[in-house]
Amino acid sequence: MTNAVLQMTPEELKDMIETLIEQKLMEMFGNLDDGLELQERVYQRLLRQKQAVIAGERGQPFAEVVQQLNLG
């Protein structure tokens, strides 16, 4: 394991740590939303937003956001 970690890029190590933390938090707390019901008005709003994105009325392509934030 030590040799594998030493051979990782900083980004690979960061991704691995984030994944491990997320897994541990899910083990400890589970899905806090599990068993909860979505209110009908919230559900309808999410549907409208999804349809607007599909129709091109909302949202930005991921590639544009990456470029604007200088992440790429």
C-alpha cells in the first residue's frame, strides 16, 4: 500500500481521501434523507427545473463552467 500511495499524483491522493471520507460518513450516519417524503410542491418545482434544463432554458454546460472558473 505504501508504494502505491507514493506513486500517486496529488490529485489521485486527494480523490482517494475524499472517497474514503465519504464512505466513512455514510457508514456512520447513513442517508439522513432515507424514509423522508418529498413535498408535492417541491417535487413539481424540481420537475419544472429539469424540463427547463432539458429545453435549454436553464443551466450551463459543464465545460463552460469549468472554463469560467479556470478549473481545466
